[in-house]
Amino acid sequence: MKNSGKFAWTWTIKEEALDEYVRMHLEPWPEIMEEHSKAGIRDYSIFQNGNQFFYVFHCDDLDKAFAYLAESEACNRWNAITSKMVVGSFDFREAVPITPMREVFYLE
């Protein structure tokens, strides 16, 4: 199967943080948007189903993108806030900060 170049994953957000998490993503910091673009992430969407969130974006080099974001001061400030809202946690300095879901179907 041809790869779409999309990456997706899910996270569960803590019930007590749900409203703030949604608010932050409805009004993202401009520097966060810029840093993700500079990292090579594009066509990024987040979908909500209760406290379950589904994330999908295009990226040509995921390792390079995550390495860039790990060094971003703005992203580290954002992640310091949002990682406390997620069941579990994430850190772009980890070997695999986000485990992408396996793509099993792609219609071009």
C-alpha cells in the first residue's frame, strides 16, 4: 500500500481539563502554529469525541519534525501546560513522544 504521508494518533484528555484543552486549541498561540509549520507539519487537524481526541497531519520527515519541536521554546511552554491535561503524558525529547497509529487504508 502506498503511504499517504499522514500521521495520526489519539489521546484521552482528563475530564477536569477538557474545557481548557479545547479552549487552548480553539485559540492556539501564533508561535505554536509557526513552529509546527517550520517543523514541516502541515494540514493538521484535531477531532474531538467526548474526551477522546484524534490528531492527524501530513509530514515528510516525522523524526526531523519531532526533533525540531523538542528544541522549540514555545512548544516546550505549550507542552508544559497541555501534557498535564493528557492521560499519560508526552515529551518530544522521548525517543517516541507520540506513537502514530498504523495506516491500513489510503484512497488518493
